[in-house]
Amino acid sequence: MNRRIYLDHTATTPLDDRVLDAMRPYFAETFGNASSVHWFGQQAKSALENARGTIARAIGAQPGELFFTSGGTEADNFALIGVARAARRSGKNHLITSAAEHHAVLEPCEMLKEEGLVVTVLPVDSNGFVDAQQVSHAITDKTCLVSIMHANNEVGTIYPLKEISAAAHERGVLVHTDAVQTLGKIPVDVKDLDVDLMTLSVHKLYGPKGIGALFIRRGVEIESLLFGGGQERGRRPGTENLPLAVGFAKAVELAMAAMPTEMQRLASLRQNLESRIRAAFPSALINGHPVERLPHILNVSFDSSKIQLEGEMLLMNMDLEGIAVTSGSACTSGSMQPSHVLLAMGRDAKTAKATLRFAFGKSNTEGDIDYVVESLHQVVSRMSH
Ligand SMILES: Cc1ncc(COP(=O)(O)O)c(C=O)c1O
């Protein structure tokens, strides 16, 4: 093995040097607690509010509508649990989501069922798509929230949020979207999408891990998950993580500036890999919506009725070739479970396991494509003989 290629940018990305530089002074020099009234505290407070302003502007929100969290997982939990619990006061106990959501949405739904919430999990079609009509049909007079992600982290399918929001708002239902995979990749604007809550995370766009945010439109009723301080206007207590908030803002600023050219470049890398895989492997199935999809994700399954490739071995062999990819499968108690998204799209379990998700990012070049195709050839022929 002579090289390593990272193609798992939907899992996480390396920290941009410029983000690290922006964060550095806030670990030691500007160390104050943003809640303190003295000069040190006020320095921290001002940096924190600048960061909040930058991020809020990037998504068309007001700074007062953005609440820092420990990441996308917490923001998803906060949105679902917080809104569902607050809605009990007005007698609403029904939530709508989809089978292709991230576990950070699906698992809070499971927990909320134990608190009496009724959950409708909408099926997705073979492209992983959910449309506004499905949402509209599922709404009842007990529905408090619709939670549909902006784009899928495994197959890249982009959901018609504007139409979904219109259908929900017509019936007075709030809309939450998980935009973890779209921030900095495609335009994300809370006014344009007309959503009431939006989950953000920054380690997918060369920012630090361990920080995210929840956009909560002014006036939305939501209960807090944490208690014990007045930070984040009492909604998310705990001393704010200032260096990470500063890094969050810097990464968003850089991603916004680079988006038009970088996403075009990544789309062309993905297209090239896709056409070469289609040409070389007749058993390859491309997962995700053919048009409404993120530019940088290519998700490929090998059809189990045509070729027998064992999922774990496929990933391991790619890793041995120096290529970091994933199948989207979850590893539970030492055994690999097929991706719930691919199963929901109708793939059989063996095909779903024999999947590779290529997620392109800054470090990838055309040269990587040649190497990946060549390596894939070797791996597949080794495994199928
Ligand atoms: C769609 C989606 N939502 C939520 C998360 C969780 O975000 P975090 O890692 O910041 O907790 C991820 C991360 O993989 C994701 O892809």
C-alpha cells in the first residue's frame, strides 16, 4: 500500500488550519467566562456573540434564534424532545418523521413513544425520497412536529423542505430539519426553507468536533433538556465553549466563500467516479436520487443477485488498499448491521452491506479517482474468485 485516500467526509473532516488559527487565542488568552460581568467575561461574551452572528447570518436567522449545543446529535434531541414535551400542554402528541433519518432523530422518537408520543415514520421510495404529499396525508389535528432532514448523510438525497414546510404550516404544524450534511455544501436558509427548527454541526465542514447549534424560530415553544444555568437564554445551560464557537463561525465563513467553486469541483470528481464504476462493474447500483442529491456523495451497492461480495470484507479490503470509505452500516455488538436507510429504500440486506459510500472533500483530486477505480477492480476480482 503506497497511499491513503480519505473519502469519508460525511463522517467527519480534518480541521482547517485557518479555523485552528482563529480558535487558538480563545483557549488561553481570551479565556473568560462569557457569563462573567468583568472585562475578561465581556471579551469572551463579545467573541461568542460575534460567532453567533456569523453563523446566524449564514442561514438567514437572527442571532437570538441560534442556540449552541455539543453537536448535531444534541441539537436533534433538543428539537424533538423539547418540542414534543412542550406540545403536551396544548394536547398534541403526534410527530412525523421518515425512515431515512439519522439515528439522532429516530432514537429520540423511540424514547418519546415511552412518554406517550405517537410517531409516524414515513417510508421512503427507492431513491430514499419523501415528498410533501406523504407528509400532508400523515398530518392529524394532534401533530406537533414534522422532522425531515435537509439531505441524507448516506445517499445524499435532498428533500423538498419548502414544499414539506408549506404542507405542515397549512395545518399549523412545526417543521424541524437536520441540516448537518448541507451546511456549507448547498444553500441553507431558514427563511427560504421556511423551517421552524434546524440542526447544525460543523465537523463536516472542516470545523471542530463537539459543537453544533439548534436554530429555534422566535416564538416556537420548546422545553429545555438541561437545567442549571442561564446560558443560551436559559434554554441550553452550561458554560459556553468559546474556542469551538469561534471555530464554528470561521469554518462556516470559509465554507460559504468556497462553496460555489469547491462543490462544482467535487461534483465533477463524483461524476467521474460514478461513470467509471458504472462502466467497470455491471452489478453496481447507484443509491440516492438521480437529480435531487448532494454534489459530493456517491453511494454504490453491489447487487447480491449478481455478485457475492461480503460487506465487512469489502470495506476491509478497501482499507488495506489505503482507501477510507464506509458502507453506512452500523456496527452493533461486533457484527455489521445493514444500513437502515438502504433497507428502507428496498435494498436486500446482503446488497445493503456490500455498499461503499464515497464522500469527497478538499483533499481529493482526479488522481484519486484512478487509484480508487484500479483498487476497486483488484478488490472485487480478488473477492469474487
Ligand atoms: C445527518 C446527521 N445528523 C446528525 C449527525 C450528528 O452530528 P454530531 O456528530 O455533530 O453529533 C450527523 C453526523 O454524522 C449526521 O450526518
